[in-house]
Amino acid sequence: MQCRLCDSEEESESHLIECSEVVKKIGNDFNLIDSDYLDIFSNNLEDQIEITKIFEKIMKVKTLHSNTD
């Protein structure tokens, strides 16, 4: 399925961290450039917490986008 935000790539968790529309909307709130999807599986608790906060915000962006369609 194509990304519902940018419509340019397949919508996956790893894509959403790099999605141009996500970067536009939350890029100032989080350091997305240094974020890595694989941090979800990290042994480092701080990395897990940070990536979880990013995905929480991404889900809010997707919800808002869905509600405006």
C-alpha cells in the first residue's frame, strides 16, 4: 500500500520515519535524521523511548491526515 501521507513509497514503519510529509510536520520536534527504525529493538532503553515517542507523533499525524480527507 502506498504511503497515505506522501503517496511516493510503500507505507512501512521504516518509511514513515523518513517520509517527507512526516519530516515537514514533526521534523522540528524530533531529530529524525539520527533516528533509526531498528531502535525499536535496541537494548538501549533511551533509544527505545525516543523512537516510541516519534512513532506516537507519526500516528497522530496520520490520524489528522485521515480526518481531513
